[in-house]
Amino acid sequence: MTTATSCQLDSPSLRFGASAISPMHIDGQRVSTEWVQLRIGVVNARIESSVSGLAEEYSALYSGYPTLHDNSHVCVRVERGRSRYTMGRRFIVSSNGERMFSVKRIEELLPHVEWALNWEVVRRLDTYLQLHAGVMERNGAGIVFPAAPGSGKTTLCAGLLSRGWRFLSDEFALIDTDGMVQPYPKALCIKEGSFTVMEHLGLPMISPRRYRKGQKGRVAYVNPLAMGVDAIGKACRLRHVVFPMFENGAKPALSSMSRGETGFALSRLSFNLRQKGARGMDILTRTLRGATCHRLVSGNIDATCDLLEELLGKQNHA
Amino acid sequence: MRITSTSQPSPREGLTYHVLDDEALIYDARDGGTHRLNCTARFIWEHCDGSSSCDSIALKLTRNWDAAPARAKEDVLTAVNEMVNNGLLEVNRPR
């Protein structure tokens, strides 16, 4: 016994504007606010900023994503402020009224906005069972890559994206009560060590800016729609679960896992299983009954993608 | 509590049981923990009904799995002990 505790795209452009909401006051001065609203898969997001250019930068990052006209699920707000401890100048990132991050450098700002958005998704989209996983789709079949940070999820998703697979997420598998995986296609966040891999794959990183994201260090972003207007997948049935682990220089290899072992491992990679309780466990186990389960040692990205395409080819012919 | 061959274990309340092929997952709502049972542990769990003794469960295991009686008894006592320690089973004293 083992124990653990544990798009539809409808518009080519985004909407952003100035002073569209109630004005902010910083250091006693009224400042204008820019905002952008967009639909990222099933997540309706609104970014508000008193930092000039951020909303425009964000909308460029998500160029091609649909405009959002109705209410947003999550709202992330950026303003200039002061550190609580040193009183030094900071950028303050808050979501739905709650201060989340205090950021010193401008190049840290956008990654923290993305981070805050993810936190809000975890907190507010509780209708879904949320797993820490990349999700891709091919021929209507969903393949989920659950893994802890640093396992190579994003690079793997990028490699498959470059081969025409459809992208649903590089960080969140959102599974609804019918066992369908829903899209949350955030821009792919690429660590510096993978920049050359992206160039090799022909995936354009948003340039020239590079960002900094906590322990990840320098990062850049890839808009999945750069690979084509249909590069983002729709909700799909989960057919394959593959736990990736990158090993530099390793020969890529797949090995089977039992569904029990898989379910147990996934329970430890869920953001909200504890909140969802038995209902979440029911979603997880029902979903797994229709899926194959594997462990993947990934190495060279081309060889790894070849192996995964071979796996799906075998399943399609089985 | 010491588990003996006459102990009659039963599932604790607040657990949900999910079968996945020949294994099973148990979710404990009290602490959000998940427990994985392999096929042998699953068989044992499914016979822990509060009225079957560990001896009788071992006998069923012997018949069902063609296991040696001594080995089956040892497996049942070990698994039940572990499940009790993990808060999945409780033990009724024999009447």
C-alpha cells in the first residue's frame, strides 16, 4: 500500500484601452489605467495596469486571442507602490483586490502577472479538477503531461506544437465533471536553457524582451498562435497520461504504468484535490479508466517527439 | 492496537474507494490523503466488512489466489495492520 498526503478564436485582435475603469491614486496622484480583457481558453482574464505599456505588452503577447466582452473570472491589477518592508519603489501585483507580489524590476513584472493569473485560476475555477500538467491534443485525443516544475513539460509541449499538435496548456490540466480536458492556453514560458531548442523548433519567442521569473531566471514567451490559427486545441477526452522526466543526453524511453499508480501520482500533482475531496477523486479515477498511462524519459526533443507520435500511432491502430 | 487472526477489521467512515483495474485508490476526506492499494491489498480491503476475521480473509485469499496458507495469513495481518495505522480500517473486538 502506498500513501500520500498531499477556443474557440473569434477575433484577431485584443481590446485594450486607457482609463476605462475607476482611476487609481498613487502617492496621492491620480493615474490613468490601461486594461486588457481576453479569453484564454476557459479562463476570462482582465489585466489592469497603471504602468504605462504593460497592457499593450500583454496584448501583444496574446495577439490573436479572442476579445472578451463579458465578465472576467479573474482580474489582475498592477500599480506602482512601495515595499512593505523597505519602502522602496515597487510594482505591486494584486488579484481580485488582494496584494500578491511586490516586484522590483520591470522585467519581472509580466511573469508575475502570469503567476498571479495562475493563482487566481487555482482559487476560482474550482469546477475543474486541476492538475499540474501540460496538455496537448492530436486527432481529438488529449495527452496530459503531469510533472513537477523542471521536468520538461513546456519544452515537450513546444516540440509537439511545432509538429502540428494542438496546445491546451503547458501548466494546467483542467478536467471537468465529464472527464473532458478544457483549454487554458497560456503563452509558453521558456527558460533560458531552452531558448536554442525553441529556435531549433522554429517557435518564435516574443522578442526582443526577455523576462525574469523567480528561480527560473531569464525566461521568454511563445504565443502558441504563432504556429497557426488552429494551434490551440478545444476541449478533448483524456486518452493518454505521460509523466515526463527530462534527462540530458538520455535516449527517450516510454514505460507503462498501472492506472492505480497513475491515479496516486496525479493525486499528488493536483492543485485542488483536497478542496474538491471525494468528487475530485471520482473525476480523476473515471477519467483515468479511458486512458493509457506511461512514464517518459525525455532527452533530445526530436527523438522524444518521434517516440510520442509512435505511441499515438500505435494506439490509433490498436 | 495489536492485530490478531481473530481481529475483525472494517473501513473507517469518511473514506471513498475507487477501483482502477485490479488496484484501488482510497481518498481520506479528513486529511486529503490518497492511498493506493495493490491487487492483494485491494482484495483484503474488500473483505474487511467488520464481521470477517483476519483468519477468514486469509482463507479466502488462499482459495482465490492459490496462495500458501501461512503466506496468506502473514499478508493479511501485515496489510490490515498497515491500513489500521494509516486510518483506513478500524478493528472490532470479536464477540
